[in-house]
Amino acid sequence: MSILYDEGQEAIATESRRVLEARMDKDDLLPLLEATGEYHHGFWTTAKEQGWTALALPEAYGGLALGLVELGLIAHQAGRTLSGAPFLTSGFGAAKAIELYGTDAQRSRWLPGLASGETIGAVAFACGADALPQHPGVTLTGDRLDGRKIGVTGALAADVAVVLANGPGMPALAIVELDKVERVAVPSFDNSRCIADLHFDGTPAETLVVGSAAREAALHIIALQAVVTAHEQTGGAEALMEIARDYAVTRKAFGQPIGAFQSIKHRIAELYGLVELARANCTHAAAREGQSDFITAAAAARLSATDAYDTAARDCVQIHGGIGVTWEIGLHLHMRRARSLAIEQGSSLFWEDVLVDRLSGEAA
Amino acid sequence: MSDLEAYRAKAAAWCEAMVPTFGKAARKGLSVEEDLALGRRYQKAKFDAGYAGINWPTDVGGQGLGHLEKITFEGEEMKHGFPNVYFGISLGMPVPVLMQFGSDREFVRERVLKALQGEEIWCQLFSEPSGGTDLAGLRTRAETDGNGWKVNGQKVWTSWAQYSDYGVIVVRTDPTVAKHKGLTYFWVDMKAPGVTVRPIKLAGGDSHVNEVFFDDVKISDDHRMSPVGGGFGVAIATLMIERYVATDSAGFGPHLDLFVELAKDVQLNGKPAIEDGRIRQQIARNYAMRAGLDSINRRARLMMQAGMTPGPEGSLNKLVAVRSRQKLSELALDLQGNAGFAFDEHASPKDDWASSWINAPTGRIAGGSDETLLNTIAERILGLPQDHRPDKGIPFNQIPA
């Protein structure tokens, strides 16, 4: 069942929007594109101050015991204003993995820091187009990790990562402290994502879960993250739709606002449709956490949100004409973010397969 | 169980009980006339069971319940393919407008009761050969004639006019003022002298729409349902009556499950089509789209339950669902290849891909074309400017033809 937001949830949406609109400015985000490994400290400080890092974690470890619905609302607002760092999602994924599959000792060790935001977490599962690879590129032998994980979002700043590895003959999830791990920065088209390749070389690691349960756990974790990201994508798409609308009612050509031309107004109306479908799927997926159809709902949210953000980025720039492709106007910040978010947590290609496997009964 | 869930359960049980008499199997092979006769009996059964006029006032034969009960019942009803299509327009728009604007209350009560029991059918005479979307540009005229009026002109795309007893009609009573200010709203007796109905056969083979000709048709002034010159307002009220009806994210075509079954059954390059990436992508995309519409509709219901007004996103359903149904139907025919040539013009668009495909264009045009809906979203929801309208403010008889 889809949900209606209650008063507390509405307040979270309103307050996070107010704070982020006051503190985030695209002029501060533009320079970050040209500096690998830099993120927007104001954004991250705000996230910690406001308790967003603690939002969906258990009270016993300093969390606020709210859920995916509330975190989704924050992510939506973060998407509207272009969040300045990826750690809300990456840290949430690492924390949920430790909360759901770790021992009490592992939870006590990591969750309080992740909840306060003093510890930054990352999730390292993917290998190229495969979000959950059969051959994950790293091997867990006893309590040592060897091999390489490429393109890990947040890894340049993270303190801890949850890694998908080959255990002895079976998949495994492991917790790795990153302070002694060699990190090779990836200069990226969306640099504030703090992306790095991780090189493990006999690195000490702790096992979280092994065997077929590890793959199921990994899918569950990226589904949780994907729902958060889908909210962020929807927020970005919504902001672009509004930017396009505002431009179309003020910019004139041939003696009338360009928004009076159907080629423009229909394009923006189509964006409205994509945004609302994505929003509805996001809200539904967040409310299905813990239910048997959660993965299906997460996949639908992810697919429609990726479509909405990519299309909005494409069309918003197109509607602006020449000014849309300038560095200064910053629409490329959204173009870049639309693509980095489309890849993190598995691309549409991955989620299409996950979804169809379920619809056709192959994954039952 | 909530009251509404209890209501749903009861409605579902009633619908199940009706299947042997009125379901798809019972309708198979019937001529249109026989099916209509069965439909009238079904409508009477609905009335007797308390499922007709669910949210209408009890003093005209309704049940006095809410909109939620109505769409809850309709959600159950639409699962079974009952012969209710003949009454959809009648009870959807003209009769509610009659209830709202009809002046002779005894007459209104009598008509509403007969319509609810399937004895009488009403049609809506709006569109004309010169324009459908541009409603205010209509040309059918009514001139004063003694104490009453005399109507001349032509309407078109009038659903079920051939079976209708009455109709509501918008006509031009003053061509010397701006186009939407010279219209007046009446009801007419479809059996009156001078009314000629001619069915139009559509691309898919059926003939539910008609041309309707008015040739010196005399109507008295008590048929008038708006002030003289105030017809446009009532016409808009007609179109706004039911913004949230029971919607269908399949666009009134086949459910996606049927496509998945088809893809599992047929082979493509020597393996089941369900393993082909092109097919998988379309299934996934269509599922995500339909799931979004379903969530929008569920949220709208919850809002109504909470006494709130649902958001404007409900207007997306027809636009998004029907055009994607059109494409998915094409792909389903591709999947069948030359095994899919067979065509049964009596098949239902809800479970037959060829029928869904050939009837899809009607869905994208009737009740507001895709383009009109996009304009409405752009203008009403997003505040974008109206299109350029050269006829704006000009007296109707001075608009260049």
C-alpha cells in the first residue's frame, strides 16, 4: 500500500528543503568538479547536524529509528539542491549491512560513528556493468582481503567499506577499515562523489556473511540504497522540470514566451509525468521495506527515477538553448549527477534484469 | 477489516455471483443487440443489489454513499468484463448533469431512476465535424421558435446515440458574440422528429459512435439547462464531474502478466523470448510505468479517504497508459510473428493483443487527445502559457473560416 506522509514526515521534507536551499549554492559546487577528492563540507556538516546520518539507524547505536520513508524525503531534497557529498547513501548502505548481518561487536564498533557521521562508510560490490558480480575481483582468505575494487563511490573519504568478495568457494561480504588501504583517486565527471579504486593486499578484514546468503544480503543492501538514490534522482528531476518551466515562461522568441510553443510546453509536461511516476514509485518502495515485494518495488522506483532524471537533464539543457551548455549556468551539474546516480547502486540494465526475473518467476 | 474493505469484499462476492449470467462466457457470440439486452438486465441487477448510483442522492434512487465506495465497486466490477459499456457515458456525464441542472425535479427523478435501471440511455452531443477539442467552436445552432427553440446542425462521435432515448446538447444561440459566450445547453429527446442517427464503423470494426443530424428539431424552453449564452460553463462542469474514476494502468488493454506469459511461451532465436534483452527491457519499463500509475491511484484513494483532494497527477493515467499499451501491443504482435495474423473483431481489447492494438488510437483521441492532455498539464498544472489563439475575443461570426 502506498502511504500518505504524516505530519512528522511532512515536517522533515519542509525543514530539510529549507536548510538545504539556504546552504547549498551551485557556485560552490562548480569548483568541486575540477578538484578530485573534494566534497562540499557544508553539506556534510549539515547532514550530521540535522541528524540525517542517524535517521534510519537503531536507537541502541545512536540512531533515530526512523526508516526509508524519512531518509527518502531527505534524499529527495538533497537531489533538488545537488547534494555535495555521496556519504548519506554510501554510509547508510554500509551501516545497514553491519546492522542487519553483523555481530553485536561489529555493530557496537561501527554503528555509533556511522550514525553520528563521524565515520564515513562506503559499499564496494560492483564490477563494471555488473552490480553484483559472480567474480567480484577480490578474495577473502581467512581474515585477509586481496585484489581490487574499482570505481567505489565515497571511497576517497570513507573510513570503512563493506566489500563483496570471493570467500573460499562462495561469495562473502566483509568489513574493511580503509586507513591502510591503497586508494587510487578516479578523476570523474562528477568529482565530488569521491570515487576511488581500492587495492587490497593482505588487508585485514572481518567477515559479515558468507555463502548464498551473502549475495541475497548484497542485493538487499543495494536495493535499500537504490530506493534512497531514486528519491535523490526524483528530486533532481523535479528541480530541472521547474528550472525548465521558469525559463520557458520568461525567455521570449518570435514575440512570445517560448513556453507557448508546444514543442517546449509538451516537453515540460512530459517531464511532469516522469517526475510524478518516479515519485509515486519511490514513495511506494520506501513503504515496502521489509515486505516480500520490496525488491520489485525498489527496481520499479529505480528504473523510473533514472529515466526521469536523465530525461530531465537532457531536456532542460535543450530547452535553454546555448546558455544551457555554459559552465556558469551549472545545468551540467545535474547532467553529471544524473549519470553518476544512474550508475551507483546498479544501472537500469541491472535493475531491469532483477525486475524481470521476479515478474517471470525466475527469482522466486 | 475497515468498513471500506468490508464493502469491497461484499462487492467482490456479488460480482463473482454475476459471472455465470453476465460474464465474458455468457456474452460470447451475442450480437450487439442481444448484448445490449443482457446489459440492460445487468444494470437492473446492479440497481436491485444497490450498486447503481452508489454516490448519488437517495431521493433519485442512488445509494447516498461516497466516491470511494463507487470506485471500490468499479475496481471489482472491471475484473469481469460485464456488459456495462452502454451505460458508461449515460451515467457518467449526462445524467449527473441533469441531476445538477435540470429544472423540473419530478421529470429529473423519473429519468434518473430509469437510467439507473438500464431502461433509458442518455448520450452527450458535444463534438462536431468542425472540431472536437475546440468545443466552443461548435456550429450547431438553435434559433428561437415561438416560445421554444429550433435546432439545426450536426454532431459526431456521439457514443451509443443509436440506443439513446435522450441526449444533452450544446448549441450556438448567438453567433454575434465571442465563441464561448454564445452557447446554450439543452436536453433533447433522441426520438423527436428531425433527429437522425447514423452509426460510424470504426477501424476496429465496431460502431459504437454515431453522426447525429438535427433538422428543424423543435424543443421547448423547459429543456434548457443553462442560462441563454451560459452553456459553456455547464459543458465544462460536465467534463469535470468525474476526475477520479476507477482507472486502469493497463490503459484498458491487456494486463502485463499476459505479455510475460506470451514471452515465456514463444521462442526467439531458439530460446524463450523472456530471455531476450529487448523483450526484458520493455517488460521492465512497462512494469515501472504501470506501478507508478497504480501508486498514484492508490495515493489518490487514500487522500479521498482522509478527506483531502487528490493531486493533479491523476490526470496522467490515460495519457501514459494508453500510448504505452499501443506500443506494447505492437510488440506482442511482433512476438507472435506470422502466428499472430488471426483477427477476431469481437475479441476484447483487454485480453487480445490485436484488438488492443487496433483500438488503441481511439483511446488516445477520445476524451481528450494526448496533445490536449499535455496542453492541460502544461497550462493548468505547470502555469505555462496558452497556445496562440487567433480567434480569441472575436465574435463567432467574424472568425475566418
